[in-house]
Amino acid sequence: MEITLEQGLAAVVRYIQDHAEEGTKLYFDELPEDFYVPSVYFQIPFTSGRKATLRTYCTAITLNCWFMEAQDWDAYAKAAEMRDSIMLDNCVVPLYDVEGNRTGRGIRTGFPDTRKIADGTVQLSLSFDIYFRPEEEHQKMQKLYIAWKDVKQNFNGQEVG
């Protein structure tokens, strides 16, 4: 089973949602001026690509999410707790099927990193690789913006609970 770009992005977002404090609001791409705390803001992911084998390509995805709280200490604690949770799970995030059920498989991430962005805001950076093998010679690779749009539609406006 090939893991799609959308499935990888959704798995990471769901992992963060599932491990966030109850009542945490999720924001994607743009942060409104009147944002709610506690919240997690997911920036548009960025990618780099490379050839993995003669017929396989690798897309490295980096996702930055900001943990926003009223106090610096709380933001640090939430981001560090998420970082530690990922590391305790051996940097493996479970994958889900279309119906939201676990597939029994996972996606391996790099070691997550945290850093302060602003008062009450700490960033968690997480990266993972998606491998793609076009079946046809001229088949195009998956588009990040299409996959990210689909993930946002599934999570947008949902609160953890």
C-alpha cells in the first residue's frame, strides 16, 4: 500500500489533534486576529524533493505548528509535551484510512524540534518523507496544495474532544 501525501499530512495533524489538550482550537494557513487560546496553528507545509531510486521519488515534508497560549510557560509545556509524545512513540505517527480507522501502519518522522516564536507561542517542527512511484511514464507527482487543501477541509473548524 502506497502512502499518499494527503494521508501523511492528515496523520500528523490528527496525531497533534488527538494529543492536544481538550478545547484546543486548530487553525490552518492563516491566523485570525482574534484567535482563541489554547490553539495550534498549522502553517502551510513546505517540501523538498529528490530521486530515491531509478523509478521512485521522495518528497520531504516539513510541517511547522505553533502552540499558542496566554503564558510562555504554557506554550513551552504544550509544545514540549507533543515533542516528547512523538519521540516516546519512536517517531512513528499512526496512519488512518478514509473512514478514520487505524490501518496498523505508521509514518516515520524525523526528530521534532521546538523553538520560541513570540510571547506565548512556541513552534514544533516535524518532518517526514513520502515516496512516490508514477505508474505511467508521464504521470505527475502529487500536488502539495491539493493534499493540504483536502486535509484542511477534514479538520477545519473541529475542536479536540
